[in-house]
Amino acid sequence: MVKVFDLVIRAGMVADGLGNPLFEADIAVLDGRIVEVGKVSGSAKEEIDARGLVVTPGFVDIHTYYDGQAMWDSRLASSSWNGVTTVVMGNCGVGFAPVRTQDRERLIELMEGVEDIPGAVLHEGLDWEWESFGQFLAALERRPHDIDICAQLPHGALRVYVMGERATRLEAATAEDIAQMRLLAKEAMHAGAIGFSTSRTINHRTLNGDPTPSLRAAEEELMGIAMGLKDAGRGVIALITDFDAPDLETEFAMMRRIVERSGRPMSFSLAQQTHKKEAWRQLLALTADAVEAGLPMLAQVAPRPIGTLLGLQASLNPFFECASYMAIAQESLAQRVALLKESDLRQRLLEEIELPPASGLARHLTTFEMIFPLGNPANYEPDRDTSVAAQAARQGRKPAELAYDMLLEDEGRSFLYAPFANYADFNLDACGEMIADPNTVMGLGDGGAHVGVVCDASFPSYLLTHWGRDRKSGKFTLSWLVKRQTSDTARAVGLFDRGVIAPGMKADLNVIDMDRLALDQPQMHFDLPAGGKRLLQGARGYVATIVSGVPIYREGEATGALPGRLVRGPQKSDGVAL
């Protein structure tokens, strides 16, 4: 009897997601699962010729913020344009459930301040047909999507739901508050949350400048919520912190105690800070000690600098706080470009930018030694001597003058790049060490967030191209890099049914032409609700991206299929031996 499959991918070079050397094989798919890997006989409703191409599992991105976008948009770009087939949203303690009617505005202000998603967009895009976290998941499930979605319970929303105004005043939770949070966390995990997230960084503020509600939550509160996950017997913990309350060792010791007592896996955000260049090494050493003691702890790391795109279309540029720029900031791009070309306005702005910066952000955006032209193609590891300051010095000009001219290139559509983490040494060597560490996991791409200044959902494509093909030194094998973005990320959040090419596994796959794989330029789109803008970045070279056996993109073009689903909680491997 001739077998008939839904899909067969023929003669591709398979990167299996486990880091094994590439091997040539056919892959057969039936009913959303991989059923054969090897020499496949029989026919299929659809075949893809993958000769000369690489076939990988779909990428799993565990650090996104599509909580709003997933409510109004069926396509989770830019992630799905970069080979991602599963996203985990609700990071850094921000999200929209649970919520009482009177607190909706608070959560919008928090998301707008922390993740740069305009309030007008959220007001128009969210229908608020939920209160509990379970109801939020049900509302999310009503819209079909191109890729799979996992959601985390956000601490900010949980704290406001339980404590109201006291949460935003950073008051300590009472024993009754903690007991209620513990119960709600247990209920959220049973409803389908993949985990819980919290933020302890002063950088996360509301639109009004108030700290995130979870900033100074005491250990008792965090422990209580973690015990709610233990009560449920499921769920991971994701945390970001400044490691300064009061110091790195004390903060990590608290995190370790939470994992020890609750038994729940924890990951935390890690990057090289410019003012504390070596702290990341100390944190990895502490993580290694914890792992050696049997504790499930990981550091989430990025494959390139964490930085902002500056431009006339972006939310920020070096002149954004200058009085003369603020006076024209609401004009159209074309009108601003025309005005900025006038000599009188140019002179005023170049004088105003010499005044003492009005804020720490303005100071950062005028530190031209750490600002670079993004270039085309985009260069995320620029040489130190290509900075705006270095180029200006060679030309005998002031850096602000050169930056002004660069912003006007391409009729105001060009970008400058200002890395603020992972670039203290003007190279990505620290990133390479973090990627290689066995106690790290890839993350921090922030898909769906920082829509006017950041476009890092392309991290998975960059990981393969820069670290697997293009970098002059310190490269990794392609098969190992694929493992880092597939089975490693999937297992970090309890998804054991994907991330590996093997019979029985979910048929989330990429067919990639590695010779052509390249990032597109970041572009500003004006397609959010209320006419809001967002930076998007796709990639060329993805011949096909497949979710549950259904191609959703072919050569970067949407097929129209929307097989993505809400993933409720951890997933078993269906007995597949990995």
C-alpha cells in the first residue's frame, strides 16, 4: 500500500535540533507531526525540493511581547518572518491579565512605558473581553495566528489586580495579598500559562515615569507566587533585575532560594553592561554553581548588541529633546526633512544640542562615541573607528553636525545605531562567550515591543548568519546554533514536543537557503491600530516556514494559512526518545 503524506521535504541537509552533524534526508509529515526521517517512499499532497538547502526545526523565541498584537493581528511579524514558529509572550512582568475594569489604563500605561507600544494603539486594538488570566487566554485563542503562542502570567498585572493602588505605590504585599497571588498563579498555570514573569529593573517605568509595580517586591511575595507554580506542578519563572538590591550576590542568592524551594525552573536576562563590564561573568559563575547543585537556572542572552535605532522616523534621535526639534516633531517626515534642510533651523539645533542634556536618555543619545551609522546592509558589529565621533574627528567636524547629515540621508529614512549593552569592548566577543556557555539560552529579542526604537525579533536569523557564516572569528557550527534556537529554547520553557526533527515531533520546520540567508533593512511601517508605527525586519533565504505541517511562508510571502495555536502550558514529547 502506497503511503500518502500531507507533506514531504525531499533531500534536504537536516539540522536536527540536537546539534548533530548535518545529514541528508527526506522528512514526511502527516496530521501535523513528523512521521518519517530518512529515505521516504510514497507520495504527498505537497512536496518541497530541499536539495542544496538546510532544513531545521522551527525556531522557538522565548522572549516576546505580542500580548497586544496577538489580539488584533493574525501574523506575528517580525518573528514569523525570521523562521520563528513558537513565541513566548508576557515577559518582564507586563501584560493585560488578570485585570479589573478600573485598572485597564494602568496596564496600558505600563506597557507603553516599559515596551514602547503606543497607548492609542492599545486602546483601539484591545477589546478587554476578559478579567481573569484564563479568560485572557480564551480571548487570545479566538483569533487564528500564523505561529504558535505561549503566554506568561505577568507580575505587574497580577500585583495590581490583587493590591490595586498599593501596588503602584510599591507598598509591601501583606500575607493576605501573597496568599491571593499564590492562588491566582496556580489557577493561571492550570488555565494554560507557560510560566510567570517579573521585573526588578529601574529602567522599566510607566508612561508617567513611575516604576514598574513589581520593582521592589519582597522575597516573600516572589516566593509566594513561585509556590503557586509549585502547587500547580508546572510553569517556569522569567526575571529581569538590575542586581543592585542591595548587590549582585544578594540578589542572586534570593533567586536561588526561590528555585530551591519552589523547584520551578528560572531564567534571567543577562547582558554585558558598559558600566559593569565583567558582572556577566560573575553571574554566569553563580549560575554554574547553582546548576551543579541541581537547580534549573539559565541566563537568557542575545547574539548581538542590545541597542536602539535612532532616526527621524523612529521614536528617538539625538535631537529629540532640543526645543527647536520638539516644535516640528509632529510634522510629517517629508515636512520635517524639508525644514531640517533649512540653514536657520540647522544652526539652531546644532547650538541647542551643545547645551547640557536635559535627561539621562538625552545624554545617551549624544554619546557619539557609541553611536554608529546602521549601514545597508545593517552592521551590528561596527568597528570603533566607524562611530559618528570617530568619523567626525577624521573630517574635522563636530559629531552632532555629522549625525545631523546622516539622519537626513535617504530622505530621512536612514538610521543610526546606539548599542547600550553587549558592546562595552566595541566587539561581540562577550556575546560569543555567553552564547557558548552551557547555562545560557537564547532570548531577549523583544518581538512586538519597543516598536519605535528596536527591531530585534530578527535575532534568530542573525544568530545563524553572523555566528555561523559571516563573522571572521569565533564562529560556531550551524547545527549547534540551530540547537540553541530550537530544542534548547523549547526545553527551557517546557515544550518537549517541538524543536527537534524526529518522528513523533511537531512538524514545525524551516527550509533555508543558507547562501542567500540575509537580514532585510529595518523599515518603519504604519499599520498598527490608530495608525501607529512599528519597526519590522524580515529576512531573505527562508524558502519555506512550516507550522504543524502547513507552510505559512514561501520565499517570504504569506501563503494565507493560519495554523498557529495557543499552547496551553508545558507539552510532552509523546514518548520520543531525545
